[in-house]
Amino acid sequence: MNLAAGIRLDANGIAQSINAMQMDMDIMGIFGENIVGFDKIGYQRKDAVISSFAEYLGTHALSHSVDDMVGRLVMTDRPLDVALSEKGYFQVLNNDGSIELTRDGRFKINKKGELLTQTDQKVLSSGGCPIILPYVPETLDKIKIGLDGKISVFDDEKRGLINAGHIGVFSSDGAMVAQNCVKQGFIESSNVSLEKEYIEVSNYKRSFEANRQMFRLQNSKLSTAISRLGQV
């Protein structure tokens, strides 16, 4: 008579615990980014989005969405600080020709009169062209920016404002936003609430610990079964 012995392992439980721990770690990473971004001008917090069948898909079921709610507006009285009081973005041109969206409105001008970001990206007008002032004024307080984004420079000789274009405000899909939401002399802080982020992180830390304990229990039972099988 032939005897056959072996052990049958159903790895679903262990695999699901591992997937759940990895998922918790990645979600905590998203909240960690929000906490780090708390002090970044114009930073928009991210929300974790988990799709169906996450227990089988693991981290492939995780993505994130951007919370586009307006952050706290802080008055600076610097003429080239600009904030948006409504949803939308500034368009800026990178050196490689690509266009980037940002809510960081801490602008500056170079010797050519080009309106730039802090990282030397060119600020685009509502028509998609870089904004260039007709001349560089002696003092920045001669630069006026209206609620509609119209930017002008006061000319001492003509005793009037010279139009330099409109700062474009666009939605996340590139459509122009026609709203009077441009505020000169303000910057926008992040829309992150540290209290909310820490609470969310704590919840997923507890979830991670629960899944870790489940993994250790399953692993211990499996090790015991293998040990006993070896003694037979």
C-alpha cells in the first residue's frame, strides 16, 4: 500500500494580510505627503481612493485624487504676490516647452520684464503667451493686477496705466476660468488640516497593526503545521 502525505496551503489569508499591510503603508504615505505639504504655498492635499476588490488587487487598487478646495489666503502686500480666491490654476511655461499648472502665485520679474515664478517659469496670459511688461518700473508698487487678472504698469510720464495683458486662470483640464478671483498682495497657503491628517494616519496605523497581527497568527499556525508534519 502506498501512503501519500503532504500539506495543502491556502495562501489567500496570508496574501490578503500582506496586501492589506502594503495598502495601509501606501495610504499613510499619501497622508504623510499632505503633512509635509502643509507649509507649501498653493499645495493641494491628496485623498486616497481605493477601488473595488482591493483585497485581491493590493496596491494596484489604490490611487489618489486632488482636493481642489481653496486654501487659506494670507495678506503679504507684496505687489507680485497673487492668490486665487476660487478654484483654478495659473499656467506656467517650463524651459522644455511643457505647461504646468500651479496655485503658487509668488511671482517676480526679470530684466526683460517677463513675469516669472520663483523657479523661473514664465507665467502665461489668458491667450497662452508669456506675460512681458512694457518696461520694468523702478518700484513694484507701480504694477497693478485687477480681480480679472489684468496686469498694468503705471507710466509716470503719461500719468496712466499701460496694459501688459491678463494673467490666465484655468481649470485642471485646461479650460479658461472666467471669474474675478485674482487677488493682488495675497498668497494661498495649503488646504491641509494637520488635525485631520493625523487622525487619518492614526486610523490606518491601527489597521496596519491589526493586519500585522493577523499575518503573524497565520504564519505561526502554518509554521506549526509544517513542524508537526516533519515529525510524522
